[in-house]
Amino acid sequence: MKDFPAVAGDNSDIHDLFVIGGGINGCGIARDAAGRGLKVCLAERDDLAAATSSASTKLFHGGLRYLEYFEFRLVRESLIEREVLLSAMPHISWPKRFVLPYHKDMRFESETPTSRLLSTVMPWMKGRRPAWLIRLGLFLYDNLGGRKQLPGAATLDLRNSPEGAPLQDRFETAFEYSDCWVEDSRLVVLNARDAEARGARIMTRTGVIRAERKDDLWEIGTRDTETGELCTHYARILVNAGGPWVGDILQSRIHINSREGLRLVRGSHIVTRKLYDHDKCYFFQGTDGRIIFAIPYETDFTLIGTTDAEHEDPEVKPVCTPEEKRYLLDFANQYFKESLSDEDIVWTYSGVRPLYDDGASSATAATRDYTLKLEATGGAPLLNIFGGKITTYRRLAESALEALEPHVPGLKPAWTAGVALPGGDFPVDGVEDQIAWLRKAYPFLTEFWARRLVRAYGTEAAEILGDARGPGDLGPDFGATLTGAEVSWLMEKEYAHTAEDVLWRRNKLGLRLSDGEVAVLQDWMAARRAEERAAAE
Ligand SMILES: Cc1cc2nc3c(=O)[nH]c(=O)nc-3n(C[C@H](O)[C@H](O)[C@H](O)COP(=O)(O)OP(=O)(O)OC[C@H]3O[C@@H](n4cnc5c(N)ncnc54)[C@H](O)[C@@H]3O)c2cc1C
């Protein structure tokens, strides 16, 4: 065992909480805890949101399909949460309408509890998801909890409507309901920034390589993945928010055998050129009992996903396999008029859901709810986070602090509901006003540019632009409206180190930049980091 240099020997460097993992759950917990006055440190071995939290379908949703699994607690909590989150981040999250095309001859191979119940009491219904069942589901979805701002469900005539135009003519009717979009990786970064603003220490590119209980303290060894520097930290409580690696961290870093299991389920998405002109999303039901979404994406594209595939090893980087591409194309081709092929795909991404293993038979059926496991009998407490959704991250963080309360005397009460994330301090319906204001203040901005900045940075967009009077005042032009001023902001305030951090997690301009432009950005960022390191020495 290597000898780790201590950060410092005195108590002032003992953290109340040390969080492993800079995905949405780790960053959400760090923010909540820091806001309650705890001394927090978070270590992420890669970039923030480098794993699952940048690979989601990006929905703040109740999860309409979970109703079929009778997951009422999860659905209710998520439905209530949608609007709480929307109010706190109207820049990175916004309402969306979902169109669910319906045809009476649709048949499903489905093993959900609802379809089993239906085929027992009404055997002639086997393999069907009748219109009344969908209506009942949407009624519950509208009324289970918390819907104040979002419009309720409706029935749509697809004939001669924009929503029907891209679909095959056999679809004449659809149901429509509300959920919300969220920029997942920005959500993570904004939580980390807010945690830092409230006193937390956020360390990226810092892997936890061991953690050991020393009576009432945790001794945690980290390695800087860029410089190799080793450090030792001390904390009263350890939180394992390692997502797909939660089990690996338990076994190989903390050396604890846990009975709790994790089910790793890969989900892939394809991004195609823009497939239709309106701004609504589609909810397509498949003959295998699964559903996929088609969602307008980044102005000029359409996002289609997702799949459910067992994924054995978290160390194996998830990629969208040829079979998954085929599956998604075939699925969409059952609905769209224009047939899609491989050539329409411009990008794919893939992530691993860290689902709590509830013994379900299939990946699709495994619960999407979260489970918190506190181990406090052997000395300093350890909290392990299993499962969870982007949508429930804030509630998960509150539950985590509730679980830790007996170990933190005088813990302040929950506070995050209704408190804006950085840049989100404006009304839910105020985005257009923000864009208009920004374009007036900076007349050189195009509509695309201004909208992109407001959607990413909200009220902070003007801080990036400063007193610029034209694009020439914003440093190098890296392409697609990305400037030196913005990249500097991302490096100084949002923990970006590489072109990939910027182009695929702080924004999605990777869809628009050429390989040559990416290389220029990467070189510029590397040179800047080298200068900063030299200045610090
Ligand atoms: C395809 C797909 C679609 C989804 N769609 C939605 C959706 O639309 N809506 C929704 O609400 N949810 C959705 N989810 C679920 C949601 O994305 C996840 O539940 C959530 O992102 C998990 O976050 P996490 O913080 O637990 O894990 P992660 O984001 O994976 O974070 C864990 C982090 O721990 C780090 N780490 C691991 N080991 C160490 C170590 N030793 N030291 C330091 N750091 C370490 C990793 O690098 C990683 O960044 C989807 C998931 C998938 C896969």
C-alpha cells in the first residue's frame, strides 16, 4: 500500500461529507449539503457528467410507462418534481408536448403487471393496449400530483395536422400529454457550481482509489488522473454516488462486501437530421411492449431512443451497437412515412443505467426508483446510492441528507425546492424576453447564437459577453458561434478541460464543428492550461 501524503493534520481540513462521483446524484447531494452549511468535498475521476448523466433521454418526466408497472410512488414523486425543477432552471429545462399515435389494430408482446392483469380479467385483451387504458393512464398522469403550469392530456386528430404530417396515414388519432426537457449535463455542472458557490470543494479528474474507516473518520486516497498526484482527505461521512460503479467502489476501493446488487442496463440513442418541422415529441409504442421517443434536438436534428440492453461491466465503455441502431431505425420506421436508414444517423450516444436490482425478469421491467443504503454500524457512516433518475435527483439528495441527519447534529432543513440554479433566476416563461434583451444589448448576436447562450447560461449569458461590441471582441472564433470568451468561461467556471468537455457536455456544438475545428479548439485549450500550470508553479 502506498503512503498517501496528508492534506493537513488539523481538524480544519476534515470534511463533513466526502462525495464520490460527479454525476447528477453526487453533485445534487453536494449542493444540498453545502447549502445546509456542511463542509463538502466531491471527487469525480473524469469530467462532470462524463458517464450516465450526460447520456440520458433528457426528460424531466413522471414516466408514463412506469404506470404499467404500478410504480405509483416513483411516478407521483417525479410528476410533482417536474414543475419544482422547471421553476428553478427555466433556461436549461422547458415544457414539451408528447404525441402518442394510436391505431386500434396495434398489438403488443408485453409482460407488464397491467397487461398480465388485463389478460386475466379480460382474456380477449391479451396483447392489446386499448385506447381506454391509455386514456386512464393519461388521466392518472395528469392528476397524480403537482401539475400546475403544464397543460393536461388531449386527443389529437392526426389527419391534416402538422403532428400527423410526418406519420404514416394509418395513424389518424393520437393522444397528447406534457413532460419537460432538460439539458442533463448542464444540470450536473450547474449543481456543482452552486455547490462550490456554497463552499463545497469540487475536484474533477480526481479518482478515489481507496477509502478506509479510521474510527469516526474516513481516510480517502485520491489520484489526479492528469498529473498522477496522490492526496489524502478526511471526512466524517462518505457518500458513494458512483452510478454504474457503485458496486465496484464498494468492493475494490472501500473493500466492503455488500448484499445490494446493481443491474447495469445500457441505453442508446441515435441522432438524425431533422425529421419534421413542429416542436412536439413522439412517443412510439413497439410491438415488443417497449416505447421509444423521437424528439426535436438542437434545432436541426431529431433524437431517437432508447434501447434496454444488459451491460455486464461498467469499465466497458457503452456504445450504440449496430443491432441497437437497427432496432431504433426499424422501430421509428413503423411510424414515420419517410423510411430512415443508417445514412440518416449523424451521431449516437450510449449510457449505462445503474438500476437497483429488484430481481425483475427483464431490463425493461427493472425498477427505475432509487434506494439509499446507510451503513453506520462500523464507525463513520457510509451512504450508498443505488439507481435514481435525473428527474428525482433533487428529492434523492433531500432523502440522502434525511438519512444522514442522525449523524449530523444540528443539520439545517431542506432548502433546494424553488431555489434557482446559476442563471435560472427568471420566470418560467421568460426565455423569449431574455433572448430579446440579449439581442438588444448585443446587436451582433444572431437568433441562433442568442438562443443558444440563453438556453445554456440564462441570466449569466451577458457576463460571458462582457462589454463586447462585436464578435471580434470575443477572442478566437472556433466555429458555430463558439468563441474564446465562452470557452474561457467554461474553463474558469465550469471545470472544462478538453474540447470534448466543451463540445459534448457544456454544449452540443460537437454536432456542428468539423474535425479541423475541434483540433484547433483542443490545441487552444491545451495551450491555455499549460500556461495556467506554468503560472501556478
Ligand atoms: C439511456 C438512458 C436514458 C435515460 N433517460 C432518463 C430521462 O430521460 N430522465 C431521467 O430522469 N433519467 C433518465 N435516465 C437515468 C439517469 O440518467 C441516471 O439515473 C442518472 O444519470 C444517474 O446518475 P448518477 O450520478 O447516479 O451516475 P453517473 O452519472 O454515472 O455518475 C457517477 C460518476 O461516478 C464517477 N466515478 C466512478 N468511480 C469513481 C471513483 N472511483 N472516483 C471518482 N469518481 C468515480 C464516474 O466517473 C461518474 O461520472 C436515463 C439513463 C440512461 C442510461
